[in-house]
Amino acid sequence: MIDANIWRARFPGLQTPWARFDNPAGTQVVDSAINAMRQFLESGNWANSSGYFAASRECDSLLQSARIKLARLLGGGEDEIVIGPSTTANIFMLTRALSHDWCEGDEIVCTELDMDSNVSPWLHAARQRGVRVRTAAVDAATGTLDAARVEELINERTKWVAVTAASNAIGAAPDIERIIRCAKAHSARVLVDAVAYVPHRRVDVGSLGCDVLVTSPYKWYGPHSGVMWVTRDLLETLRAVQLRAAHGLSRLEYGTAQFEIVAGIAAAVDFMEEVGYERIRAIEDGLTSRLLDGLATIDGARVHGPVDGMQSRTSTVGFTVSGYQSSSVAEYLAGCNVAVWSGDFHAIELVKAMNLESVGGFVRAGISVYNTVEEVDQLIRAIDDWTRHRAV
């Protein structure tokens, strides 16, 4: 296991007594991204794009540079990168545009594993067009999604398949390559929600064969924002709802670019490349295995999602403690300076399918590149103390 302490000094937000496992909702921001945003704001280049003066040219250059870096991170082309305020906003905007070409009898396939940001936008757009949305079920006992459950819903009427690369609640990672192959065999398009995947695993949209992939830089050490890769042929035919003067990628980007945010995104990509996915995975997988093993020894603690290794999961761990509300567990951990989340995390269908509404969903702990062995052990000890104290 690689020692993550080497990266901790790069995160000003970690200079507190807290053990931060709240990472699935947003990681701490790396120093270089903070500096890049500040430097842009102080540079005098605060302007807008497409002008003839120097500051405007710098805005154009910054935006182009960020697109190039994001394309390299995701494996696509720089002219296929859309930068928006959030993934939820990006998908709502996209589905609104896509729905102009839908008609009664068409079908959309979603899944119970997905966060609602990759479900509700499809439901709203489908309702307006009289299109049917079919939902692939997870295994209620494990929370995993068998690709066959998705495949059986795909047919010649399917227009789009919307599927997550990894659960934002429990880390389960379905076989999206198999799902994409099936969709393409039926001439359906695919949107992959990789928000909970890109922080932990490398993606290559070229080899995946999907049509759209979304990710959120604030999940991988950058500022709050959303990035969407859209295949070039779809961009050329998409009937986006936009201002009359919008053209090219700006058809999918509402309003003026947030250039200071773009600067932070570009720096966050640099950091991801500096660390590298091999080291990211080595750090996170080792710590996640330690957390899973530790939770398995605690009476009443139950991990939801894959527990048989790291091949079919990421480092996001969802668990419950028998007899207790998940919010009570999270509140106790907060008293121990351990930051976790509790709830459904907008994975509404997953919590329903696993019958966890009565306990308030999951307790969620996420491992990132800056977490340490000591922090994982602190979390395990706190849960163990909780169960022992309550059992007395």
C-alpha cells in the first residue's frame, strides 16, 4: 500500500483534526487548483471570450487548454468537452435537447443503481414526449446491478440507455462495457454517469463506445462544476435550446464561462495526472479493503455492495448498523471527528430496492487519495466503540 501522507500537504482543507470520509459528496480542493483560481482572478485577465485584446485572448486560451486536458483525462476530443455548473444541470439540459427527436413508442432505459440526477431528467423529458422509461432492477440483497437486467430491457424501441459506471452510494460498479455493446447492437445511444467513477478509475470514452459521459471535477480535487463529454456526431445533430447566437460547444454551455472555475478544473486535471491512476488505485483499494475487513469484524455492521474484492467496486463504502438509524451513526462519528454522510444521497431507487428507507438509508464513507491507514482505523474503532457502548 502506498503511503497517502505524501499528498496530504497539498490540501489546505485537511489541516484540521477531522478524518474526512465525506469525499463522495466532494473532495477537498488541491492547492494547485486553489492557486490557479486565485491567480486568474488577480491576473487582470478577468474578461470574456472572443475579443481582440490581450485579456480576452487569455480567456480563450484558458478555455481551450482546459478542454484539451479534460479530453486527455477522458479519452475524447477537445471539441467534445462541455463545461457546465453541475452534472445535474448538464443532464437536464441534454435531455431537454434530446427529447425533441423522441416520439410516442420510443423507450428510455434507466437503472435502480443510479443517482437521481441520471433518472429524473429522463423522466421529465420522457413525460413531455409520451415516451416510456423502463428501469433495470438491482439485486435487492447486494445492491449490485447485473448487466443482464439492463440487457433484457433494451430493444429496437430503445433510444437511450442511462447507466452509472459506479454507485455514488455504495461503490458498486456494473459491467458498463457489456451494457454499451448491447445498446449499440440495438442502435441505442448510451449516457454513462461517471461522477462516482472518474475519481477512482481511468476511463476512455473512445474504447467504451458510449455517446455521452459525465463527471464532476469537485469529486476529484477541483472546484464545483460539471463536465460532459458528448460524441462529435451527436453534437452536430443535437437540437439544443439556446440563445440564437450560440454555436458549437456553446450550444450546450449556457452563458459566459466561469473562467476562474475553468482554471481550477485544469489544475485539478494536472494533479490527477501527476498522481496517476495506478497510484490512486493502489492507495484507495488498499485502504478500502482495510475498511471492509474492519467493518466485517464489527457485530451488527453490514456493508452493502460488493465485498469480495475491488474488481467490481470503487472506494465508496455504504453500510448500516443493525438496530440504529444511519443518521444516528453519522452523528456519533461526527462527535469522534470522523466526517461521513448518511441518507440516500439521491440514490432513491437503490434505497427503496434494498428496503433501507426505515433506517434512513446508508452510512457512507468514501476513501480518497489523501486518506490514511490511521484514519481508516479511527473510523473502524469509532464504529466498534459505538456498537459496544450501545450493546451495554
